[in-house]
Amino acid sequence: MAYRADDDYDYLFKVVLIGDSGVGKSNLLSRFTRNEFSTESKSTIGVEFATRSIHVDDKVVKAQIWDTAGQERYRAITSAYYRGAVGALLVYDVTRHITFENVERWLKELRGHTDSNTVIMLVGNKADLRHLRAVSTEDAKAFAERENSFFMETSALESMNVESAFTEVLTQIYRVVSRRALEIGNDPGAVLRGQTINVDMKDDVSAVKKVGCCSN
């Protein structure tokens, strides 16, 4: 298998994880990016993100996935967290109905901070806890359809649909970018502008790969 350097990619897409505290966002992130799961429940401290690249068509798409870092407890997620995001996984816990009820508020906040083309996936996590289920698949699916978002149930513990959820979001983002590029004359750079955003940490941006962009 040919080795590709970490910064060898065609597209970099910023994806955010949002939803109530304790729904399993960090474990979804670690399962997708490192294939790890932690049974110890602890809040993420500080803004955290991880990356992973996948292939879509003949392109290498690198995802930079941001985790809310426990800020959701204090309703203090800043606009910098959302800035530049082109995709989002809106996560609730299928065993805690209140986390599903709060999805609407999260969606409103997300849409208030991102572009109308942002790809949104509603994710019902902890689907392995079948005997504790409090939110039906049908209700969640109906909500997702109403809001024109994608939907999937996952289990970070059992690694069920985690890969599929992230891959679907990234594939759909790639489709949106490709479609818009065609509409404006086949220049993907014009779609995402390639701007770099500083949020007191490593530079981040959802952009088409350019020399010197977003490298260490």
C-alpha cells in the first residue's frame, strides 16, 4: 500500500460535533479517527480536534473534526468553533429523550453560524443499549426528514455505523463542493476561498489543498 504523507490531500473539510454533554461525541471522534473507545466518561477539556483522510472518488478528503470540549454544558460554544465548518454531526443519546428534545436548539444554533449548504447528519448514538431506548428510530428519522438532514443511528462502543456516518457526511460535502465548483466554472478554490482561520491554536480551514495551506 502506497504511503501518503499526512498533509497529502486534495480537500480539507472542517466538521463539527455538537449535541448535549454525555451523548458520546468524543467516543464517536476517537472511534472514527483512532478506532478507540473509552469506557471512562469524562468531559473533554479545551477545544479538541482530530483528523482522518478518506478517499472519495479519486480524491483524498481530509476531515478535521472538532469536538465541543465540554463547553456545551455551559452553553458557551463560540462562533469560532463553527467558523469554516462545512459539515456537522448533531448527536443525541437514544436512551435519554431530553438529548433528542434539545436537538432542535442545537440545529438552530448551527444554522445561525454556518452556511446554508452545510451538510448535517443527525446521529442517534448508544444504539447498542437497546433495552434502554427512549427515542424511536421513526421519530428521529421523521425529524431529520423535516429538517432536510441526514440520519443514522450509531454505537461508538460496538463501532456500529460510525465509519458510515462520518464517511457519508464527507462524501456529501464533497458532492456539494463539486457541484458548486461546476456551477461557477470548475474552480473549487473559488467555492471555499482557502481562507485560514486563527482561533488561538493550530490554523484550521475547510479548503482546497494549496501549497503552504494548513500545514504545520
